[in-house]
Amino acid sequence: MTDRFGGKVVLVTGAGSGIGRASALAFAREGATVVAAARGSEGIKETVALIEAAGGTASAVVADVSKADEVANLIRTTVEQHGGLHIAHNNAGVFPKPGPVGDTDLEVWQRAIDINLTGLLLSLKYEIQYMRDNGGGAIVNTSSNIGAHGRRPGMAAYAASKAAASTLTRVAALDHIKDGIRINAVSPGATDTSMSLRPGEDADGRAERLASVVPIGRVGGTDEIVSAVLWLASDEAAFVVGHDLVADGGVTA
Ligand SMILES: NC(=O)c1ccc[n+]([C@@H]2O[C@H](COP(=O)([O-])OP(=O)(O)OC[C@H]3O[C@@H](n4cnc5c(N)ncnc54)[C@H](OP(=O)(O)O)[C@@H]3O)[C@@H](O)[C@H]2O)c1
């Protein structure tokens, strides 16, 4: 345990698995009180149990980021339970069923936009409304490198939602830096979570597929993404505003 985030209350959305769980554990390891949020309760309860077993402090709040009333309640509950909100990692996201643009299934498209983009907007909105009246804060959004390069056939809904998430990050950062709120994004490439596995693929199959696609020759570790998140959220990045930090093993180099 270190004290880099001692005294800070940190909200992590999508904290029931993958990058979000790793983020919640890392913030807690570095002294923060963590609120772990997701739609399902099981994953976030497990995240909280892991944090508490390691000597940290956390609570779990169920919230669907695509629903305004649930996000408003998430922020209210965070403040009521822990006395404030200083840092948010907006990380909740889904990877919709791929398919060519000409065969777009509107439900698949809408779900990606609702969660990956509108969910991000709602999270920012309610976090900002609290932070701007309460001493400011730092927000890091999880976007994706696909928003920047877009070179993945069949992934229009995901790529468009993440490109918009990166753009939303920059505009929000400019809108609210004068309120004392620093907003940035991390854009991972393929990372070692279930999201980067194709249907029927295991970790070995993924390693084989990515070996020739990713310049570094391997998938990223969740902690390799999370270290960028923690840096952007920390005072070490006090002059970094509206940045989209790509961690993708060289795909967009
Ligand atoms: N893994 C990769 O290769 C990769 C690459 C680039 C970017 N990313 C991004 O990284 C983020 C985390 O993904 P991951 O790889 O860690 O995948 P993951 O393990 O599937 O985690 C996604 C998390 O988001 C939550 N979530 C989904 N929809 C939600 C909603 N409507 N409201 C609240 N929470 C919701 C999920 O829990 P519930 O289902 O219980 O809600 C889960 O906790 C996503 O934004 C993803 O797009 C991942």
C-alpha cells in the first residue's frame, strides 16, 4: 500500500471485471476509498471483497451508466457513503456484436451508443455537477485506440462510440478545466480481459491472432492500462488536460 491517493474518494464504473476491477484494486492499494459500480452486483461485490482482503476500503453500488436516474443516484450514494467524490474512472463499456455497416442491426448500434457514449456523457455530467461545487477533481475515461485508427472491419458501432468518447473527453476537458476539473482519457489496445477474446477463442488463440497485429507482439496487461489511468488521475499529471493517452503496444504508432 502507498498513500498516493490517501484521503481521496474514487469512483470506478465497470469495476466488476477486467480493467475496471484492476483500476479499483490499484486505487485502493494506493490509499483511496473506492466505489465500484456496474450493472450486475456479483462482480462489484467480488471487487470490494478483494480490496477489503488486501486491507483497503471500498463499497459497491449497482448502476447502469446508460440510465440518467441511476447515474445521478450513483454519485449521490458515493457522496453520502464516503463524504465526497474526488476522482472518477469512467470505464464501463460493451463490445457489441460485429457486422458490416451495410447490415447494421440498429439494436446493436443503439446499445453501443447508449452505454459507451451516452453512458459516458451521463457519468461526466453528474460527476462534474458535484465536483465543480466541491473543490474540483480529476476524471479519466476509458476510450479505445480503435476510435483513433478505425481499421477494424465490422466494428462500426464500437469504433464510432469510442471515437466519440475520445472527442467528448476533449470537449468536456475544455468546458470544465476552469471549474478545477481535469478530464483525460486512456485508450487501450487489446487488453487481457474477456472483451478482447473473439467468440470461441481462448487466450492462446488471441495471442496467436495478435502476435502479427500488435507491434509489441502481445496483449496488454490490465495493470499496464491502469498505471496510465492512475497517473492521469494523480497530481503528477496536474498540467495534463484533455489528453487521450494511447496504450496499445504500438498499433497506432
Ligand atoms: N479489453 C480490451 O481489449 C479493451 C480495449 C480497448 C478499450 N477497452 C475498454 O475498456 C473498458 C473496460 O473493458 P474490459 O476489457 O475490462 O471489459 P469487461 O471485463 O467486459 O468490463 C466491462 C465492465 O463494464 C460494465 N458495464 C457494461 N455495461 C455497463 C453499463 N451499462 N453500466 C454500468 N456498467 C456496465 C461490466 O459489468 P456489468 O455487465 O455487470 O455492468 C463490466 O464491469 C471498456 O470501456 C472497453 O470498451 C477494452
